[in-house]
Amino acid sequence: MAEGPNITRIAALMGDNARAEVLSALMSGCAYTATELADMAGVTRQTISFHLGKLMEADLVAVDQQGRHRYFRLAGGEVAHLLESLMGLAAKSAPSRLLFGPREPALRKARVCYDHLAGELGVLVYEEMLRHGLLRRADGGLMLMEQGRRWFEGIGIDPQKVAARKRTFCRECLDWSERRHHLAGALGAALLHRIQEMGWAQREKESRAIVFTSDGEKSLRALLHLAATKNPIRVAQTGDKTR
């Protein structure tokens, strides 16, 4: 017998096409009704109820009750991290001539990975943070450095408040399209929320794609450039640009 927990039950649950469609849809970070998920997975209402029951039993999916409606979501960031890693493996093993849909370029440029920024821009942000010493890999994890604390405070994020949340403060997450890492955890979620709050980017309707304005992308890249200097970083309130 192999040592450690048996992974076959979880693997079997995720290996079903309909359940895989449900989990992929919930990677958007949104909560959906059973009817909405049935339509996304292409199955009947009765069938989706069976699948959701199995996913909840395995603590992969959770449900929130609001009045008469039930909304299903991923059980947490650990599940999202597992799914993103599997997507990376799937992309790596896919045929080299795989045909992509019209939304694929936008998803590869920038997308939401559960609640944080992924894709080309997400990887860029994370790698620049490492390069400029805002974050540092240590003991198998990540540390926010003093310069990083000042950087986040300069764009309106209080790392101390973020650290108080009941979840992992910051960690790296393997990006399925870039095959490199982006920033996840509570700090990654706070950064994406702030980017949207400042009007630099918005979520594309019914998609995981995050669409940056031209000025928004320039402002983000400018902030990363400033991280390499000793200049103080200050971003005014919502909608204002770096100054």
C-alpha cells in the first residue's frame, strides 16, 4: 500500500467531464446556481444535482443559501490552486497544434485565477516583484519584504489588514498558460481587487478574462518600474493614475 492519503477518490471525481466543467466554471471565483452550472456542463438539472452532491461530499465545492436560492462555489483557494496546477499539466501535454477559441488570447494576456491575477500580466507582476525585492522566496514559501510593504501601501493596500484574513497571506501559483508562477493568496487577491477598483482593468462578462485599459496597463507597468527605485510610490483614490 502506498504511503499517505489515497488520491483516487478525488482524482475520480475530477476526472468526470461534467464535474470538470463545473470546477472549471467555478475557477472564475463566482458562485452559480445549479441551473446555471447544468447549462455550463451540458447536463440535466437532475444530473447536476448528483454531481454537486459528490463534489460537496469531497469538500471541493461549498454552497451558500440566500433565501430560496443556493449558490455553489469552490470550497477555497487550495482547491483553486489544485485546479490551476492540473490546467498547467493539461496544457503541457496537449497536442502542439491545439486550436484555440476567440477568447484564448485575452485569457492568456490576463485572467482571474479564482480571485487573483493570472496570465501574461500576472506572471510579469510576480516576477518583477521578485526581481525588485518586494517579495522573496524563503523556506519553501514567500516573504513580503519591507520595500514590498511600502509598495503595497503606496497603491492603497494595507498588508497588515490583508495578513489578518483567515487564509494564506501570499504564495505562488503555477500559471497554466505561461508555465511560470503568478502571485496568489490574500495578497494576490487584494492586488487584483485594487487594480479593478482603480479602473485599470475590468472583468469581461461571462469570462475569466481581465481586460486592461491602455492607460491601466501602462500604469501597472510604471508601478513595477518604480519598484526598482527609491522613489515613494503613491496612487490616489479610485480612478486616478500613478503620480
